[in-house]
Amino acid sequence: MVKNGAEILIDALVEQGVDTIFGYPGGAVLNIYDALYKNSDRIRHILTAHEQGAAHAADGYARATGKVGVCLATSGPGATNLVTGIATAYMDSIPMVAITGNVGTSLIGRDSFQEVYIAGITMPITKHNFVVRDVEELADTVRDAFRIAASGRPGPVLIDIPKDITAAKCEFIPKGKVEINETYEISDEELQTVADMIAASERPMIYYGGGVETSDAGDMLLQLQRKADIPSAHTMMAIGCIPDTEPLSLGMIGMHGTVSAAWAVERCDLLVCIGARFSDRVATNTKRFAPSAKVIHVDIDNAEINKNIGVDYAIVSDAETFLEKVMPYIKEAKHDAWRAQITEWQTKLDYVPKDDESVIHPHQLLRTVAEETPEDTIIATDVGQHQLWSAQYNGRKHVRQFLTSGGLGTMGFGYGAALGAQVAFPDRTVVHITGDGSFHMNLNEICTAVSYNLPVITIIMNNRVLGNVRQWQTMFYGGRYSQTDPHRKTDYVKLADAFGARGFRVSNIAELRDALREAMKRTGPVLIDAQIDKDERVLPMIPAGGTVDDLVTE
């Protein structure tokens, strides 16, 4: 059937299973929006307040569902407003397709109104870019984009479509949804080598990251951990793969991880890294990281092998394939002395903050959220102290329940991500944890939640300063608080009311509990302004470039 490019785009998206798009209209995409109007029964469009919000919402949708998220923007400033969201997805390996309009092909390269070379701008932060020059290429371009976004190490792909291409006509030939059938060959010799290294170890440790969540391999990793009696620690991107309540789980690793995890890395004689990349937030000092250990690195991306840490043995594979294939080679083992040492570190050294319900300490806030919300609640955070506290104390037990910008560290990410998760799962509770600094970045998206009656619960850890930067100024810059006390007078309760949401202000745990219970009854968005002390710090902490010897716990 002959259709115009805009209609072909919609058909191609539906063919790939897309039912939701987040975006903002403009002149270069008017044909696409006209096609969306005619196909509103097949694809739901969520109009955000800003294109950056659309990108973060598509990202949050992808993180919560495991599907490819889709965002749409017009040319020029509409396209450039997606850039931070695309970079956020790229750094955390999130599958996303960003679609941008552009000026007509005859106007490209002439500095036309709202013209920008978005393919060039985003080249370093996408897996691939497409500029569609012929309407007959459009459907296959969409198919290729979804295949690339979801295969291998996932990531964002950009499709830039000049306006005349969306008006041009050709025949649309359905080909069905792209099937991702990847296989990773691991030889018996490689598997036996890994098993032998584990069997020979007296103090083994597993360090795992977002690759385990991406391949839904948490259960298999837990089987390996139990069978070989190996303690494990996770990155921020792998929260929920294995519950922290597991006896062999040491919690989060890295700059703000547990003390026991830090000492385990320091003393282990074998470190098995699965689906993680030895980032500087984990390997804070690459020359001293796991100094006594042989290192096995399993990763889907060959480019990550030996990039940050030199390893002794490497296997290029997704986590699920590796764990499934290696399990028969693994011998049951017991490491009683090593476990006793781990238990001693957990008991004597792990940081335990003090309770005081007359005020709001961050760990108590997060514990209260866990107590008052369902077990399947999705937490989305912005970036700052609140993010790190949320990672330390959130207590989620399943994958895809903790959405955060780990790699790029994007302030303003959280509300859009929460919207995307809430759209994906309208019957689940979604809580957006933020700080007053991050919240100001994209607070305009409250109107999106109000417009679509999305019951996102936002909790602002309001310390009235830019807390994370201020903490560094306290610890490393002699308390010279340059530009971290913005002296804002924002009344968040009035702000919520002005947008059409409901606002609460709380200053102790009892008030917080009451506000959460009230929020859970409502069908629209709620904002809770939780007052916390500006001198609260995220502890423990290994300073940048430091080692366990530099650990700060008070």
C-alpha cells in the first residue's frame, strides 16, 4: 500500500512493538504528528513539557520494561534538547530510538531556520546515526535502528528525517518485528579455565554490574554464588539483581559502597567481574584496585576488556550466556575462613547511621518509603546525595526497580524517568526521589504528570543547598562553599498546587509517613517536601583516587 513517509514511520514503529512515544511537536515533524493523530488508537503519544523530559521518559520507560524507548522532537533546538537524554542513555547502555525532524533535503547545509546537524552532534553518544535521504529507505532504517539499539551492548540510536521525506510517498511492505538472536561462543577450554581459577581460589569475590540486569541473569548469578560460596558486590546499575539480604551479598561496591565490599576487594585473591566496566566510581584507584587478586572479566563489549583495569582472563559474552554455560563446570565449595572474615567486616566495620525520628535522616526516609509502599514499587532518582543514599538504603529486591543516571550523572533525569516508568506500569507505585538542586532542573514535568493523571510521588530531600558538591567542599576545600548555597525561596507545596498537583511539607518521620499514606490514596501526582539537615553527608566514602586506606566513615 502506498503511504507517505510519516505514515510509513508510524507503521514501522508499530511493527517493532512500539505503543508509546514521548515527544514535543514542531514544524519539521508536523507530518509525523498528523500521522500520529490519525493513528492514536495504535500509538499513544505523551506530550512532555520539554524535549529533554521526553528523552528521559523514553529512557525510564526502557529501563523499567526492558523494551526500546522512543522519543520524538523537531529540528534545531528541539533536536538539541534531546542531547543530554541521549547521552544519559548511552552511558548506561539503555536501548532507545530518538527520532528527529530536520529541514527539507534541499535546505540542508544552508543554515536554514531551525537547521542543525544533529547526526554529527550526537555521533559520539549513540551506537549509530541515520539520516534518511530516501523515503524508500525509511522502513528499513527503523528496523535497523531497533536492531542496533537492542542488540549486543544496548544503547541509543538516532534517526534524523528531513521534512520532505515525511511527505514523499512509496509502498510500505511489512516485514515483521526484528528478531534479536545473538549467540556468544564460549569454548569448553575457556569455561574450564574459569572454573579452575575459581576452584583454586581461597578468597574469591564476584563484582557485577548492569550487564546482569540487562540479560536478566540475577537468578543464575545467585546460583553460582551459592554453589561456589563466593561473596558478591554490585554496582549502582545492578541494584535488585540479588537482594542485599542474601548472606553472601556485600551490597554496593565503590566510592559510596559498603566498607565490607571495599575490604573484600582489597583482600580477595580472585575477582570475577560480570557485566561491569571498572568505572572510576568503583575502581577509584586503578593501580591499587584488587591488588592481591587475579581478575576475570566477562563483558558483552570487547572494548571494555583491559580498558580501565588489566585483567588476567577475559570472556566476551552476555552475562546470561556465560552463567548458563559455566555452571556445569563449577564445583561446590566452602570458604569458611573467608566467610568468617567477611562476616567480621560486616559486623564491625559496615557503616550504621543513627536513628532519630524527631527529624528526617536520609536513611530513615528511605526505610519509611520502603515500609509504606508496595514491594514492586519503582524508584527513580535524580543525581546528588539523595541518589547515593537511595542506592545505599533503598532495599529493592528485584531488577528494574531502581532507575538512575549512573554513568553521566544527569541532574534532572529523575522526573522524566519516573513518568516513563509510570506510563509503562500505570498500576504500580512510582516514587521519584530527588534533591532540591536536581528538582529545579526539570520541575516543569509536573505539568505532564498532571495532564495525564500520572500518580508519581516525588520526595524532595530538601537541604536547601547543592549537597553533594557542598560535601566535597567540606571535605576537600576547607569549607569554602562557592555557589553551593543558592538561597532559593521556592515553596514546593505552593508550586505543586500551582501545577495542579498536591503538595506536603514534612519535618519528621511521623509526618512523612502520614504524607506517604495520603499520597498512596491519590490518583494524581504528589510532591513531598522533606526537610533534611544541610550537613548530612553520604558515608562511607572512598575519595577519588583513593583506596580502602583512605576510607571516610565519620
